[in-house]
Amino acid sequence: MQRNRTLVLLGLSGLLGCATSSVPPGKQYTVALTPGAETPPCTGAGPTASGSATIVVAADDKSISANVTYGGLSGDPVAAHIHSGAAGSPGPVVLPFSGSLTSPFGKTFTATDYVAAPGAPTDFTAFVAALKAGNGAYVNVHTAACKPGEIRGEIQ
């Protein structure tokens, strides 16, 4: 009886080991959003404007989940995006958020959400590869007072 119980426990532990090891984790980025990171910085930004974003590239590279929080903006957000572009440079919008932009907000992006803009990677797969290689992407939040963007953070 003891032998059977041992075999059952070994079998279960093997199954559990397979279940946890067969799904590799995705790549996660924690991004600070500040007015000073905007290019160029907006003089109309709220004096305490700040935010953060958590960006997760799925283990299979088929989706990007983004969650954004903010506070102290000069007004309500009018747009928020993930852009392709190097630090210190503006870049094209490639993944626009939609729906409510009330903090916190988020979205899971897939290939169908990708906007192939001039100067950006040609498709979602190429964008994910560039992002994971550290080749320039950022999140920003726009307000009426800061149409080019009030807060920004590099995804690194």
C-alpha cells in the first residue's frame, strides 16, 4: 500500500512539474511616465503629472498587454499610445489605446491592432522583436494642453 501511494505521489508531482515548466513567462517591462521624457517636454504639463505602465509581451510573442496609471495631468487624456521610436525622439503611433482613458486603463494588443506607420517596423511580429531587442518604443498620454504628449516613458 505504501508503495502504491508513493507511485501516485511521484506521478502527480511529475504532472505538476510539467504543467508549470511548459509555459514560459512573458517579458515584462515597468515604465515610469514623466513630463520630462516627452519630446519635446510640454510647458503646459501639470506640475505633478506622472504615471506608470506595465507592459507584458506574451511568451508566444502574439500579444502585448499594457496597463497604464497616471495622476496630476493638466486635464483629462484625449489619447494614449504606444509609439515606435528611440529615447529622445518622437516616433509614429503603432498601438493606439481605445475606449476609456480614465486611470487606470489598459488593453491587450494583437497583430490586428498594429498600425504599420512609416518609420516603424513593418508588422506586429517585427515590432515585438524590435521591442524585445531594446530598439525603441515608448508609451505616452496626451491631453488638450499637451497635444504631442504630456507624459512619456521608454519601454526598456
